[in-house]
Amino acid sequence: MLKSFTLFVFIFLTFSVSFGNLGGELTSKVIIDSICDHGIEIANTNPDSSLSLFQEALKISEENNSSYGKAKSLFLESCILIDYSKYDEARECLDIAYPLSIHINDSLRIASCLNSYALIYLYQNQYDSAHFYFTKMKMISSEMGHEFIENSAMLNLSAIYNETGMFAESVETIFRAIEYFESNEVIFESAICYQNLGSAYLGLGDTLNALKYFNNALPLYREIDNSYQYSEVLQNIGVVYREKGEYKKAGEYITKAIEISDSSDYLRGKATALAQLGILKAETEDINGAFAILDSAIFYSEKINLPDTRDFVLYHLGKIYFNQKKYNKALTYLNKAFKNAESYNNRELLMDIWDVKSKIFSATGNYKKAMQAITEHLQLEEDIRSSKNIRKAALTEKNYEYKLEEAKVKANAKMEKERVLSRLKLERTYKIFAIVILVLVSVMLLGLFYEYTKKRRAYKKLVKKNLALTKAYVRLEELNDKFVEREKRVDNQRLNEILTGLDKMIREEKIFLDRELTQQKLANILGTNSSYLSEIINTSFQKNFSTYMNEKRIEYTLQQLAEGNFKKYSVEGIALASGFSSRSTFHRAFKKITGVSPACYVENAEPILEEVGFMN
């Protein structure tokens, strides 16, 4: 949830900085801004290319000795590195960008760097350091009077409160931030507020409010076509239903989250959702299904470097094996999780691991190790809860339980010894039965030999059948290769048909003027499905459906303004006539493409049109 939000905040702050820092070496700044702005535009869809652009901007900045350019490009590079979980490299970039921003007195970028520092510590579970930097960021933005950054810092602080169990403080903080975001129609941050509120109420055990706010977040993410966050909220709702014991509903939501993450290639969301689904399967006693799903969760967690999720899954695999009384396997997984969690100081997970380990050692009669595990568990609990009295009381109680258990074991051992001595005395009596047993064993061996020869004959027949099946399989593989080649030709033909149809709908039908147009509706017209149409638009035009349609609507608006067809229209009338469903959406799209608001554009239409070449 946090990383997509991180990148959005970074981009917003960077845009603010780029519009607020003009002067000095104008030519190099224009080039650097142009490269960086393009990198920002493609950061979500192509982060590798975006990173290359920021590095190119840094090279130009160094050649021109531009402190402004160095600070900007290094800061943006750190954003991508944070999203890749390369925290040390990101910190190295910030260690240069931050003092440069102070040197050139760039307050907005100073706040941005503090935000990045805080997020690095947050992702590494160093909550005290993260809280320090977010608080410092909030103070600086408050002094600047920049409400967006100040409320963004508060939103990030709520994430820390959720992670550290301070759920009441999280709710209070979010309600202070959400008022600003909603009143200013900032959709993404409003959605994050609702999502964080849902998590906080879930932590407080209030499942009713948790569901309420998670469901408030869903339509907002759908409106801005953010499939990553949408899938995470579905997963959150699934967790709520699991807490309520409604496992069927929980499975439906988590499965849907996996499907959306898979279709949008969001591996982080897929990994965490698989982990939750695996735990759900284990709780419903579908152990085989749980193992398969949790193994997949580990695979994706390691693929994209998600140590928290990986070790969370390893811990639960250990618990499953413990419940099955497979103690060696349980310890294998718990030790892996422990070693990893210890490397990044995940104290809550370490505490849970020690708890399960103590139960394993107790079950296997290793009471010394069990006591050590209990001690470690309670020590961590004391560190986390700052409660020495709880630790001492629990430790005394456990100590008494284990001493009592140890006394029982010693008594059992004594009784066992007595039974052995008694058995030895009776051994002479049993010798008379040795001959009978020998005869029975001989008969059994003859029977086994007969079964062996019978199975061997059957095995030879099976080998012959397998050879025939192998030949048939090779033939099927050949036919399949031909089929795949044929399918590729059909796919290319279909792609061209859809692109031709789309061009016709845009140029001749002007389908974009339909205010109720959706991706699904256009897909139905073109005779395809929504996912395939989305893939074609993303691949062919490097943008999503909403952006593509809004650009066509703005092109149409500019053309009509140039031809004087919208002279008597209000801004809202122009928006509706151009295919927009609301004035606010039209305003955002128009300003993003032209750089000015619609009202300003209409007011200064003639000089602007001359500048862009619509009038001679």
C-alpha cells in the first residue's frame, strides 16, 4: 500500500518544486526539467526508463555544475530506488540531494527529501526514525504554509501508528488529514485516508467501521484506475471477513485481489494476497492447498524483495507443521524466519516465533530450551509493551508449569524403568514362541516374493505402455507448436482489426464525446474484452484508457475553440460538449495537457491560439 502512495507524493512534490524554481542557468534548467518531467510521466508504467532519464539529467547537471539539477535528479532517482527496495542506494542519493536543497534554500524539496528518508526507515521497520523525519517534514511544511505536504506527512504518520499498534492515534490523525484532501478533491490521498482508517479500525477490533472505510476507498481507486491499491483494499476486506470467521467471503475477496494483481502485474500485491489466502486455507483445514499457495507467496516475495511477507509466510508454515506435530519441519521454517527477521529487527515476528518454539520444545520434552524460548519471548514482549510486571508474572507461571511437567516426566521415566525390568524377567517365557514366529515370517516372505514377481511383470507391461504414450506425446507437442504459430498469426490480425476500429471510432464517430463511455463499453463496440483493449492501448500509445480518451477530448476542445464553436459556452458547457462527465475532471485533464486552466485558456484564447499555431 505504501509504495504506490510514496511515488505519488514524490511526483506531486517534484512538480511543485519544478514550477517554483526558475532562474540561474536557464537553458540547462529547461533541459533538466524537460528530462525529469518526462521521467515522472512514465515512472509508474516504465520505472527502468524513468531511472535512466533521471541519471541522464544528473549527468547534464554535473556538466553544467547545476546544484538545482543535481538535487532534483538525485531526489527523483531515490524515489525509483525506494520503489525497488534498494534503500541503501536511495539513501546515498538523498545524502547528496538533501544538503544541496538546503544550500539553494529549496524548502519544498527539503520536505520531499525528509519524506523519502522517513519512508526508507518506515519500510525497514525503524519506526522511531521514520516518525522523527515525518514530524520534521510536517513542521517545515507548516512553516511554509504548504497544506498538501503537511497533511501528507500526517497521513504517513498514521501509517506508522498503524504499524506500531497505536490505532486510536492513527484514527485521530487521519480524520485531521482527510478533511483537507476531501475539500480539495484530492482523490488519491482521500482513498489512502479511507484505507488507513479501515486498517486502524481493524486493529481496534471494530470490523464494522473497518469494512465501511475500506469500501469507501474502493470506488475512489476505481475512479483513478489504480488497480494496485484497489487490489490491496480487496485484500484488506478479505482479512476483515477472515477475522469475523466468514471464510467464504474472505476467500472471494482475497482471490479477486490476486486476480487483479496478476492482470496488472502487481507482484507485491500478489505476494501479500497469496500469503493471506494461504493462511485462510490453513485455518479452514485445507492444508495441501495452504502449502501450495504459501510456497507461491514465498516465491514472489523473494522475487521482488519483500522480506516482511516472506518471513511472515515462513512463520505460518512453521505453525502449520507445529499443529501437525511435525516438529523438525516446523523448527526448520521458524529458524529461517527468525534469522531473516533478526537481520532487520522485526521484533513482533521474533516474539511470535519464540512463542511457537517454546511450545515445540515443551512438546518434545526439551524443557531447558523451552524455558529459554519463553524468556526470549517475554523479553521481546517487555521491549514492545514496556511491561515488566507482565513479563515477571508470565515467566513465574510458565516456570511453575514446566517444573510440574518435568516432575511428571521423571515419574513416568521411573515407571518405564520398572516396566522394562519386569519385561526382562518374562523374556525367557517368550522364547518358546520364537520358532512359531520364525515360521510365520518365512511364510510371509514367500508371499512377498510372489507379490514382487507379480508386480514386476505388471511393471514391464506398464513400461511398454509408457513408451507408446511418450511417442504420442511427442506427436502432440509437434501439433501444438503448429497450433501456437497459427494462433500468433490470428492474434496479429486481430490486433490490427481492433486498432483500425479504434481509429475509426475516434476519427469518424468521435466516440470520446460520449460522457458515459467506459473501457468495457468501447471493448463491446470493438468486439473484444476490456483487458485486451487496455493492453492494446497501453502497448500502442503508452498510456491508459482514461488518459488516452481525455487527450482526444482536449484535442477536440482546442479545435472547437480555435474554430470559434464554443464562444457562447460556459466552462461547464464546454466540458460536457467535449465528452467530460464533470467540470472537475475536465479541469484536471485540460490543465495537465495545456498547462493552464480552461477558464484562463478561454479568457486568453486568441493569443494562446496564435502561440500554438491555431490562428495565423
